[in-house]
Amino acid sequence: MSLFADSVDFLEDALINLLIFAALPWSAARRRTVGSALAFVILIPAIATIWMAVAKAFDPVPPAPGALTITAIGALLVNLTAASLLVRHRNHRGSLTKAAWLSARNDALANLAIIAVGILTFWFATGWLDIMVGAGIGLLNADAARAVWMTARTEADPTP
């Protein structure tokens, strides 16, 4: 479940970064529109993840702890690199930079939680830890979508 959340999130990250890269040279009004669209791009995997967590609650099979932990460690290395590149922009007021920063930060936090699930699943063979972390990742990303949406809505309108 948590790896599903993380993999859907990687696809979301790729789309976010492509949109940001394309939109950076655009006018402020068009960037504001892209920022609003990015909120929905972030929200779609969040909803899918929460939906999957609810579905998995009916069949809480524990994940393979070794594979889960190793995969999350590899993803954490990638996401920490991205977050370290973006940390200096975390307080920028634009919705595009907010989307990039929150995406990278949330991914690193999610990977830490997935690593914890992997380690704990060695001792507690339950799927509930995985389900709870997957749902938490979904909620974390839903909150990021809200933050990006609010930032895009309050970005200065370039017209007088």
C-alpha cells in the first residue's frame, strides 16, 4: 500500500516537474493557472492512495518487509536530493515553487515512514501499518494540493 502511494507519487512528481519547467518562462497569469492545475495533479494521486487504503483495509496483507525497506531507502536517496535542491525556495510565494518544494519534502517524509513500516513489519506481521502509512501519505499530499491551490489563488494578478 505505501509503495503504491509512493509510486503514484513519483508519477505525479514527474508531471509536476515537467509542468513547472514548461511554465517558468510564462506570464504571471499563466503561471497562476498552472499552479491551480498543479493542485489537481497533486490531489489525484492523493485520492487514489486514500481509495486504495480503504480497499486494502478489507484485506490487510502485510507487505514484504525487506523489499519495502530497501525500495524506500532508494527512493529516500532520490527524494532527499530533490528536497535539498529545493529547500532554499521553500518560502517562495509562487505556487510553482510551492508545488515543487512540497512534493519533494512530502516524498522524503513518506519514504521515512515507509522505511519505518518495513522495519516494524519484521516484528509485527500486519498490513495495518502499511495501510495507515499509505493513508497518511494520501492525506499529506491532499494537504499539499490544498496549499498549492491556496497559493495559486492568492498570487498577484498582473493586471491593474
